[in-house]
Amino acid sequence: MSQKKILFFLKILVSLIFIGRAWQHLFWDAPYRSFFWDEAMLKPVIESLTDMSWQAYVTSASTDQLIQNIILANGIIYLLAAISALFINFSNKKWLQIPIIIGGVFLVILSLLLYKEKFYHSAQFFEHSIQFGLPFVLLYFLKNNGQKRQLSFILKILIAVTFFSHGLYAFGFYPVPGKFVDMVIQIFHCSERTAVIFLYIAGILDFILAVLIFIPRVAQYALWYAVFWGLLTALARIVANVYFDFFWQSVHQNLYEVVYRIPHGLTPLLVLKLAKKRLSFQTAFS
């Protein structure tokens, strides 16, 4: 795979992540209230630095508007990062990397907020590894002038951590999210028990996948499964939640989740493309 094609692939992946998150922040909601309404953490700060009581702070329209403005500002940053990712190259990286760096840091912060919101389950943070990791992989590739050394390994690490963490929820190590169960029921029209068993098996396969992608003889098969499962779980967000009675509204409400999850399936595809080039070279000289 040529340097130009790798760069193009990475740019598309990163842009999809930022576009999806921009869409979410500009039109819907994000978990910033889990921080700003954390009484144990912020009550002493608010009551010592202002003349407001905690009750007045959390019920204030001004506080809510501030949080909404922060969410909106993050959406604008993600949008700028998406545009920068689309147009960045080796010659203009000095300036266009800045929005991508800021956007990448904000993705890490967002993952931390989701981790906090979901009862400090470590998997909630790490299942977003592909999303917050790819912007920095793109910048790493540009910084090293398109050198492919270690690129596949770095991408495999992100894939393994993302799928393993996702598997912890599907398997039931953490409480299985009701949203997971509902999506399976909606798509396959099965019972709740069948949906839970399906997710349990999917979780086990996620664990196996996280190991097999590092074993050369079977890595390509595991990666193809990752492509299939990554795209399927992304598309499930729209298939399970679109209602024809209010079609466009439900698409608008759910499609952004598909957009920022599409790289979960396309990142393994990029690794396969990189491996194919390497295998062709090895075959030619063996």
C-alpha cells in the first residue's frame, strides 16, 4: 500500500470520528454534566469560590447554559479538527495539526467523562481507544514522513484494546448494557434470553480476536472478523433505532453514532491492506 493511500485512509478514518462527535455535540448532548453536577467533587469548590449554594448552582439556568455552551464549543472544535484532518498533508501539517491535536485531547477527555458517567468501569474508557487513538496515529505518520514501520502494530494495539473492552460488556463482566440487548432484539426479533446469549458469545469472540490479530498465521482471519463485526456493530445503531413513522428525525438522532464507529471496522481493514503489501513482498523473495 503506497504512502499516499495510507495517508488518505487515515485521514478518512480520523475525519469520520471527528464528524460524528461534532454532530453529537452540535445537535445533541454529551456527558459533561457528569462532571459539572458532581456534588462530591465540585460542591466545596462552588460554595467556597462563589456565594451560591450547591442547590442554586445545579438548578440555575445560567449553569445549564454554560454547560450547553461548552458542549457546543467542543462540537465546533471537532468540526474544525475534521476539516483539518481532510486537508492535512506533509507540507501543511505544521498548522493543520493544531486542531487535530486539540480535538484528539478532547476525545480523551470525552472518554474520561464517559468512564466517569458509567460508574468508573475501565472498559468504558478503553473501548474508545480507536476513536481517541487514530488522530495521534495520523499525526505520528505525518511526523515520521510516512514511514510505515510500527504502524500496523500500533493499529493492532488500538483494535485489540477496543474490541477486548467492548467484549467485557457483551460477555457480562460488567452489567450488560440494556442498549446492547435492545439492539439485538430489535434487529433479530429474538427473546431477551437469546439476545443475552448472543452477546455472551460475541464477547468471547472479542477476547479471542484481541489475541489472534497478533499471531501471524491467523491474524488475517481475525482481522476480517474485526472488519465484519466492527462495521456490523456500527450499523446496528441505525438499523435498530430508525422508525419509519419519523424516519428523518430518528436518522438524525442516531446516525452520528454510526459515523464515529465506522472506523472500528475500517481500521482492521487498513491493517489488512498493510499486511497484504508486506506478504506480497515476502512471497516474491521467498
